[in-house]
Amino acid sequence: MPRLRTLLASLAVLVGGTAALGAATDGFRAFTTESARRIAVRDRPVDIPAVALQSQSGGRIAFSDFRGKWLLVDFIYTRCPTVCLALGGDFAQLERLLARPIAQGRVRLLSVSFDPAHDTPERLARYLQRFGGQESGWIAARPITTAGLAEVKRAFGLTVIPDEYGGYTHNTAIHLVDPRGRLVEILDTGDAPRVALEMRRRLSP
């Protein structure tokens, strides 16, 4: 009898723990903060604020300027020696893979610096040049104000942590904003052909 009571108690703990885990992980779909962020965006698209930006040419643009187009967004800082280089390589590929819809004005690529104090328009221009980016399809920009940067980070769920070397640790992804100005999908880096495939699927009538 004591063994039966112990067994029943253990089962109760297991069931309770499983239920709690299921609730905490959105029905077991999210086991990390990043996966939870992606699931939340798919389930509830996020309106992107019309934050003002300064482009690599020195001109002023805003997220709202891209309404009516699909927008692929990544976040970088130009001094980054690792993941931002990979992101630049992805966008260079995407610029080629999506050349037709870009030429048609249906798609744009936007690299946003979260280090605006350092990333001047000149440095952003050099970043694009490093990867052969064409201004017509791929823009690099920085938020104009500190408040604007905070809005962008909050809307996209961007985490940026200064590291001991004067750089930053940050989450990396390719963010898909629809023509209504809503963040609707967060995609992995390192597989530009798959991102292009997803973009073409979205563009299909």
C-alpha cells in the first residue's frame, strides 16, 4: 500500500510538471526564448512602428516607407567580425536570388544597425560595398534617435548585450515584414535559398 501511494504521488507530480511545462512552452512548441519569439510572431504578427532611419546615403527613410512591399530585415553592427558577416553573405545571396521581385519593386532588403553611434552612413555604405550590395534592392540604415532604436528592438524582439571586447552579442535572424508593415515570420540565417523559397511562396498569387 505505501508503494502504491508513492507511485500515485509520483504520477501526480509528473502530470502536474508536464502540464506546467506545456503551459510554459506554449504547448511544448517553445523550449527557448528564441523559439518562443518566433512562434509568437507567427501566431500574432507585430505592427512595426514607423521609426525614422538614416540610410547609407545619408537620406532619411522610415519603416513606413516600405508599406506595399515585402521587407526582409536583419540587424547588424559593422564592426562585427562573425555573425554579421554571415548575415551580409545571406543578404548578398538573397539580392541575387530575388533579383526579379526586387526589380519589380515587390521586395526590399534592409540591414539595420543597432550601433548607430559608431555606424555612420559612410560605414554603412562600406558594409554594403563589402558584399556588393546594390542600393536599389538592399539598404543599410541606422535609427536616428535612441528612442527609435529602443522601439525597433522592442518590436522585433532584438536582444543586444555588450561583450567584453567592445562588441555585442545579439540574436541573429532574418525578419519578414509583410506589405501591411507587420512582422509575420522570423527565419534562420545560413540558408538563403530556403529564405528565398519562402519569399517566393509569399509572393505567389
